[in-house]
Amino acid sequence: MLEPLLSYTPYVALAARVMFGATLMMHGRPKLNKERRAQSIANFGAKGVPPMAVILGTVLEFFGGLFLVVGLIVPVVAAFEAIYFLSIIEEKRTKDGAKFVAFGKPNFELEAFFVLLSLMLVALGAGALSIDGLLGL
């Protein structure tokens, strides 16, 4: 019944990866600044997160987001993003006592959505208008 809509799958993947990538870049960009990076390292260090993990997370957010926007090695980047957000969920659950939905309290609903979106991009690939598409990947 919905088979005619399948031809739009590459465009759904395009919209999802560009929006997700741009969101990641907006969140990662400020942490590339030396002072904000130090602040993030201190904040997460108080929860037992190693400084290198914070730095790698920042790099993955910004540059992984950039790779998603342009459509370069999308399934690989999306798989790393899924692992990254699963680790954030686990950290929030164990260190902050976060619940999936908890209004005004620690929660991880956005991170769970990002895991789902990442897995969707692993399955669908880059979609239309991507470097992966130009390279035949």
C-alpha cells in the first residue's frame, strides 16, 4: 500500500542526515573553544568521565556532524554517533539517575532519539545528494 512512497527514501535520509548533522555541529562547535572545552572537561570530570573521552566526544559531535551534512561515510559516522549517545544515556542513568522522560529532572529522551536517528542512517545510508553517492558508496 505504501510502496509508492519508497521512492522518497533517499530524500528522507537526506533530510534526516542534514538536520541531525547540523544539530550536532551546533552543539559541538562551542566546545571547540579552549575555555568551553576546559569547562566541559571539568563538568564531566566531576562525574568520572576521562578528559580524552570529552575531547573525542566534541570532535565526534562537530566533525561527525559535518560528515553527516556533506554525506561522507554516513553509515560509519552514524554508527559511532549511536555508540556515543548510548554511552551518554548510560552515564546519565548511572551517575545522574536519569529516566527516559522526567520533566525538570535528568532525562535522556533526546539522546534516545539520536540513537534511533543514527541507526536509521546506518540502515539507509547517506541518501540523495551526498559525497557517498558521488563516490558510489
